[in-house]
Amino acid sequence: EAGVVQSPRYKIIEKKQPVAFWCNPISGHNTLYWYRQNLGQGPELLIRYENEEAVDDSQLPKDRFSAERLKGVDSTLKIQPAELGDSAVYLCASSSGLAGSYNEQFFGPGTRLTVL
Amino acid sequence: SQQGEEDPQALSIQEGENATMNCSYKTSINNLQWYRQNSGRGLVHLILIRSNEREKHSGRLRVTLDTSKKSSSLLITASRAADTASYFCATAAGSNYKLTFGKGTLLTVNP
């Protein structure tokens, strides 16, 4: 069974440019998460989807970040415009089941973003 | 914001030795999980311990949880070079079991 797929694996852009990350969760997983991991830190949740609905986006900087999960399968996270402080690894994870109970999260390899 | 804080930040041991990492957290939890992250890779779930459990084993891993002290420890016995990685504790809290990660412990196992 394929794991969580993310692309690209690496991205280098100039500040003020837009960038997008793509995630394909494990088949059948209806919950999808985007995390940001700064260097030397643990991941921090940006947004959680249950099917198509964003049920927790309290940590998403909405002035420049946006996300979508059309059809409740794969998802795109966008930054526009990117700032130097956005350099980080962006991780996608998925789990089966819905909130209200524990469901193991499976993580993708991440996209390492460098903003110059 | 980070809930868990791992200690030490970095640990270097010889192959065959045991490695112990600690995690402290601040609020009530549903469960506590430990993850491993190899350089440049995603996180891999290692073990979960529920708030009503005190100790759990999985292969060479042993996890303890002390909810009165809001702390947990991860013991890796008979370490191998392949155990070299960053280890994170993550607490699941609230009705949504939201995960909050610590900053991690970088473990280096020297051959």
C-alpha cells in the first residue's frame, strides 16, 4: 500500500513568489493534516481536513496561506507571497476515521521549502 | 505552540547501549505518542500510551507515563546505528485528539 505522497520534495523560491505543495493521502483516509516544521523544532499543525471540510485552521496564517481539498482526496497548500520566515519543511499526514477518537497519523516525506 | 519538551536535546551513545529520552508536557492529555524522524524524511509512529496506562513495551522500546508529573520517558534498549534519528513526543488532547509535538531529541548511535 502506498504511503502519503507529497510533491515536490524540495522547492527554492525568491521571496514574494507564490508556491504550492501537493499531497495525496493514503487511500481511504478521510482526515488530512498539513504541518509546518521549522528547523530544530517539532511539527506544528496548520490545518486539518475531514473529507472536504477544514475543521481546524486556527494555526493557518490566512493572510498568505490557503489550502484546499477538493473532492476530499488530495490537497494543495499554497503560500502567496512567500516570506523568508516561511522556509521550513511542510508535512502532510492522513488518518482514517474522524475526530473524537484516536486514529494514527501517517506522515509523508515532506516538502522542504527554501525562500531566498 | 509546543506542548511537549524533550530532554536532552541531543544524545550520543555507543551501539549496544541504552538510550533514554524524556518528555514533559503542560496540560491534560488523552494519550502521548513517540515518533522517529530520520534526516530528510517524514515522521514514523513508534508507540502510543494512553493517559490511563503507566508503561508500554514494543520490541526494544519501553515507554512510561506519569500523569501526576506530566512526563513520559522513552527507553531504547540495545541501540543500533540505525536508531540514529530525531525522536519526538506528541501529546493528543481535547475532543479532537489534536497532536502537539515537542522539539525533539537528536539521538546519535555510534558504531
